Amino acid sequence: MLSSHVIAHIALVGIGATAVMDAWLLLLSRLGVPTTSFALVGRWVGHLPRGRFAHAAISKAEPVEFELGLGWLTHYLIGIAYAGLLVAVQGTAWLEQPTFLPALAVGVITVAAPWFVMQPAMGAGFAASKTPTPLKNGLRSLANHAVFGTGLYLAAAALAWAIE
């Protein structure tokens, strides 16, 4: 069983990594590159308790109350879960001496979730295959998750340095 200290450390790494990804998404948005709408993520999650997993087009689905907040909460909880996955694979010692490649690998591997779960369930097809520019969108997702992986390392390294 993990100590509360380790759980808190994992949560902070996940939050930090997700914030790095959000800074990246903000930069892309300011450069005119389309980015994820967390309101639509919240809408999708909001429909799950109603038994609705897949949508032809999530943008046309009935809005749910507080969908933007629900989307952001989901985004950060997923980031924490992915940090937990990294520590589960690497061990808690990774938190004390983080290394870049495992963090990047987890970031890249986690692109499977949007490609094979969220995008199809939200009506965009596997790896955004039903969008007007599937290759571009798929590569953008991959880049975003690589940035998240970099964020896992940066957040863990900053925490390890702060705790020393």
C-alpha cells in the first residue's frame, strides 16, 4: 500500500504534467492551432452515467450541466492517473530520481486513450479518422501526449529537487 506522502507526490506530478500540457495547448491556441475543447470532454463524461458511451458527434449531443468544469476535472484526474501508471511501472524510487525516457514513453503510450477510446466515442473515429485532417489530428494528439510525458519528468524533477 502506498503512503499518503507517495500518493500526494504522484498527484502533484500528475497535476504538474497536466499543467505543462495545458501551457502547450495555450501556446498552440494562441498560434491559431485548434486544440481540445474540455467542455466537450465534460459533455462526454457527463453522458456516461446516463448510459451513453458513444456519440455520432459529441458537439451535437445534449449539453450537460457544468460540462466545462467536468471536462477540466476529468483532464486533471486523468493526468494524475497517468502519473500513477508511471510510478506503478517504474516504482516509487523513480519519484526520488526521475529519468526522462520512462516519462516520455508513458506520455506517448497514453495517446492510445484518445485515439482508441475518446475520439471514437465522441464521433471522431479511431485516431481521428472521421475528421477532415486525420493524420494532422492524430499527430497533434501524439505531440500533445509527448509534451505531457515531458511534463511528467519536469514535474517529478522539480519536486525531487524541492524535497532534497
